[in-house]
Amino acid sequence: MAITNDIIKQRLIEKFGEQVTGFEEPYGMLSFEAPKELNLKVLNFLYDDEELKFRFMTDLTGVHYPDQAGRELAVVYHLHNLVDNIRIRFKVFTDINKPDIYTASGLFSAANWMERETYDFFGVNFVGHPNLKRILNVEEMDYFPLRKEFPLEDQTRIDKDDEMFGRGGTIN
């Protein structure tokens, strides 16, 4: 029997009940969320279940939602069932003031560097990570550059000609 998004959703609800929410299917990919305290339990279930077999982590990244109080940071996991060629998206949200999420590096080796990158750019603290330190930015940075806390550009710069960027001036 071919595995479908409905089967995946049903198996998740059977196992975790109302703790898994936000089911959507943008562009046909099942997407859902769970509380951050359950991220490892959900990931282990998706990995170990003989029907689901999500044993490959395609990507792990962060997203900053500054307008969602208490849920400002998201960690997004993209998982792939290589046998049935099905992909899913799993999200957990955390407060920006206590961005602690359990590491998935014990389950997926690929998570090791992806979590370091997510820490480096978003400030998510992956609890239990074997070597959580900056990977692309310098250690001395005291901010996380992909958070939406800063203006996109310095409005006081005078070394740019706005016309070169399609702003201001006349269009011929």
C-alpha cells in the first residue's frame, strides 16, 4: 500500500493525539507542528515506524517570526522517506528569550552541522549538541544575523545611488 499524507497524519494523531497540530499540505507536502518538548519523540517516531520510515533529514533551519509572541523562533525539519519518496515538513516553535530545543544530532548525523548553522544565524540553543558553536560567523559576534531585528540597510549611507537600485529618480 502506498503511503499518503493522510496515512502519515493519521499515524501521528494516533501516537501524539492533539499535541500535533497545524496540518497543511502546501504544494502537496505535509506540514505540521508539535510542542518543542516533543521534537525528539516525534522525530524518533517518524524514523522508527516501519510504515513511515522517515530516515533521511534533508534540511533543518530556523525562521524568525518577530510578531508571534512566545513563538518567535521556529526550527523546521524537512524529512524524506527514501523508500516511498515522500517528504514532510515538521516545525517546532520556541520563545526567543529561551530558545532551547533538544538536538537531533543523535538521530540524524546531518543535524550536527545544520544545528550549528541554525544556532549561528538564529540563536537557537540545541540542548545536548556535542559541539554547539558558531560555524560560519566569528565567535565574537554578539547577535544573530538572520533574526529580523535590524533594518535591511543603513538609511544614512551616502555611497549608494538610489537610481542604480530602481529607487527614486525618473524612469525613461
